[in-house]
Amino acid sequence: MRRVGVEPVMLMTGDAPFGSAAIVVICSWLWRYRSELAPIAVAVLVELTAVMLHIGDSDSWETILVATAVTAWLVALFGHLAGLRRGVERAYAVVCLLLVGGWLSAATASGPSSAPLPVLLIVGGILTALPWWAHRRRRARVRVERTLAAWPEIAQSIGLTGSRIQSAVVDLWGYRARVALARGQTVEDAMGKLPALESALGTRRGAARIQPIPERANRLELRIIETDPHADAIVWPGPAITSITEPVELGVFEDGTPVTVSLNRRHGLVGGVAGAGKSGGVNVIMGNLTACPDVIVWGVDLKRGMELLPWASCLDRIATTPQEADKLLADAVAILDGRAEMLAMNGVRVWEPTPEAPALVIVVDEYAELADDAPEAILSADSIARRGRAVAVTLVAATQRPSQKAMGNSAVRSQMDVRVSFRVRERRDADLIMGQGMHKAGWHADRLDAPGKFLISAPEHDSPRRARTYLLDDATVQATAERHADRRPSLDPVSLVALEQGPQATAEPQGRHARNGNHEGVEDVLWDALREAPEQGATLGELIDATGMSRPWLYKRLREHADAGRVIQVARGRWRAIPSAD
């Protein structure tokens, strides 16, 4: 009758069976408040059991004591398997078992009416009932059960008629329920009805979450956050990694699990409006990366270094002007090309980061500014985005809004495997950061309601789950930078050679051997040049002129001679043969 808007009315006439109706009403009331009446029901049941045992077998009191002790011991050790996950809950259950078992044993032996057993039953029942009635999780479970009992009516009102609740679990922050959708309904349909669902359930705005269940297309998990676990800032516990190959911990999900994501050979995009916590997210990334001895960090901050200068002691290079940004990114491309050629010459597919051969991560704050102030740098960033992964040259771009002007016509955004979105103003901004159509799929970054809250999309995070990043205040940033400054690695020789040669690092050599295509005898030419080198050594340029070979080829041969103990690097870029070497 509720479905068609008719209120039920009971009419009592002289011929109506009043007794049956009263019994139905009373039983319905008792069932509705069964949780609140549970202590009273237990007391009555224990009293009746004691009467029957005293009359039928009064000598069984010893067996009752032993069974009580064994049961209490089992609950204390294994109560978590029965849902008593907290120690205080197991302790309460053990105390109740001992009191009930002790009273039942005494009542069985001497009779339940023997003094002072009736008084002990009343007083003990009241004392043990008070924690039960005050227990927040029990009250929450009752409230949830009553709410979900009305699910058929709720489902019809929001347009999900036929869906049903399969199970529900109350947790510390609210509850979550597994929902089976009716035939033809999809998870996307349910996500589009979140505001209506919150209204029907009577929750606060933004309290409902819907997550798909990968195993079944017609199943979803409905989560209601009654107490926001992210209402307050979460202090950064310190770096969680010691290598770029380990996943970085960015923050905490609403269920308390950490948000971890790998940045090794992955480009990242961090977006959000001013004041949404984007800079805090960048600080968390910097705090973790600078703790790794196998990664070099370069920074680009066109706000004259306002965000990244506190990390200057840990940055191998930092650019704060458009000209510096252009040069820095061009040098990164040169390193990329030099590493790629070396890998190709050695038949290796990827660059494995080590302290001797570190990965290179370029962190760009306010990436959109490059489009206006350093358009040439966009081309270099595009090249890094397309070709940098295999050689461990990666880009982490942060911006208030990744506009079409800045990123829409390049490969940068499409190559970003890791997307982190803090609060945005408009739905289209969520799609610009997370990807086209992501807002419709439930990635509602425009509904994030506090600084530091974010959504993350990555290969290991394919469903919208709200999280909050850690907070690093200025003092923490300064202390962390000072602590990590002494651990920073240097560029590897391959990258240094590429930087010395400049943007044309991979151009074909123009010496006499290259022009003739004749490499015969070039090893002897190199060896002669090394033996004839002065005390301060021959420069790489002089060796290139002598052999006509490329710098990567020359570097490879020099390393082979050095490993064999035949040559020595006198200074940076200067080599000569060891006099005693053959």
C-alpha cells in the first residue's frame, strides 16, 4: 500500500478477532526492537533454562561450569573469527559468558529462587545490558538493518526497481552493502542516481559511494560514509620507499588502506584548482622520490620557484624561467636519446634504475604555464612523454587545469598512466584530468569537499575511490630536504656524455671512418690516441676527431678498456692509457 501512496488503517469492530490482531502487533513490535530487548530476552531464557535443569538434572552444574570455561577461552582466542574484531568486544563477550554460566550453574544446583540468585540476576543483567545498549556499532547495525529493510521502496523511488541487497556490513565510518542489480541495470545507471540515492537514504550530501565489483557486471558495492575519516588532515609518516622501483604511498583511502602507485617508467598528471591540495600532493611525491638513491629529480617551476625551491638541495637541476625550462627539457631529451642509443647498441630493451645509473624524473609545477611562456619546451615534453619510459626518463606534471591549449594537441596527456585529481570546479575539468568520459563513469572530482582529497586513476586503481593525501608543512619539507640532500646520486656517464654532446647526441658521426663506412683499424686508432694522450688526458672531442666514431660507441670502448685496466679517466671527459698497459 505504501507503493501506491495508501496508508494502512486498522478498523476494530465487534466481530473482529482482537486477540489475533493484538498478537500480530505485539510480535511485530518485539521483532522490530529485538536488538534493544536482547538482554531482557537472554535473562528470561537463562531463568527458564535454570528452572528446567534444576528440576530435571540438578547434578549437571559441574558440566555447565566446565562448558562455560571452555567456551569463554575459545571466545577470547578466536572471537575475531566470529566478528568480534576488537579486544574490548571479546572481553565483554567473555565476561557475559562467565556471569551467565556461573549464575546458571548455581541456579541449577540450588534452584533459581534461592537467595541471592534473583537479585544477582537482576543486578547483573542491568550491568551487562548497559554496555550493550550504549555500543555504537550495535546501534549503527540496527539502524542500517532498518534502513536496508526498506530497500525495495527506495529502489523504486530512484529508478532501480528490482535490485536487492545481498549483504551489509557496518564498519567504523559507516556501512557498506552488496547490491544485486535487476536485469538490464548497470553500475553506471546506479552511479548516475547517487544524489537521489543519498536523498532516499537520508544521508548527508556526498556520503554515498558506488564501486563496481569486477567479477559481476550486475553487482556493486554501496558504501555510506556517516563519519568522514578524512575530515582532518593526515600527517605525513615519512618516505615509504627507498627505490624508484617501489610503489609510492600518496595517502590513505577512506577504508584506511594506503594509496600506493608505481612511478617507475610512468608519467604522471596531478591536477586540481588552487587550494585543493595539489601542492601537497607534489610534496608527498617529492618527499618519496628524494629518499631514493636510484633517481635524479629535476624541477621546473615557472612561479619563480615558489613550490619547488624548498626542495632545491635535493634537485639536481631546477628551472624557474621559461628559458631555463626550455634548456632543461631539451637536455632531458638529449639524455633520453643518448640512453636509447646505448640500449640499442647493447641489445637491451629497458633502462633498469640503480644508484650508478639512476632514473630521471622531471617534476613540472604549473605545466600549463609552459604553453604561454615556453612553447618550445612543450615539444621537448611531448618527446619525453612519447619516448621516455623505456629509458627511465619520466615526467610528472602538475597543473590547476590541463587545458586543451596546453595538452590537448600533444601526446603528453595521453601518455600519462597515473592521473591524480584533486577538487575541480566543473565536470569537464574532471574529464580533462582523468580522461574523456570518466566523470560519467563515477570519477566525480568536482564533488570532493576538502583540501587534500583526491581521486587516482592508474593501472592498479581502476575504480573511483576517494582518498586524502598526507600533509607536509613547511618545517617538514625543510627537514626532509636537508635529510635527503646527502643521498642524492649523480648522472650516469652515458647521460653526461649525451649532455656534453648536446641536442645532436644521436647524429651520425662525421669523421673519416664514418664517411667511408670503414671501421677497420678504428680500434688501433683509438688505442694510439689514448697512448699518445698527454698527462691531463685526451678529451672526448679529440678522440672523436681521431676515430670518427660517435660518442656512445666511444664511451662503450672506453668503459671496456677501463674495466680491463688499460685506460684511466683523468678528469671529467678526459682519458688516457695507463703507461704499463699493452
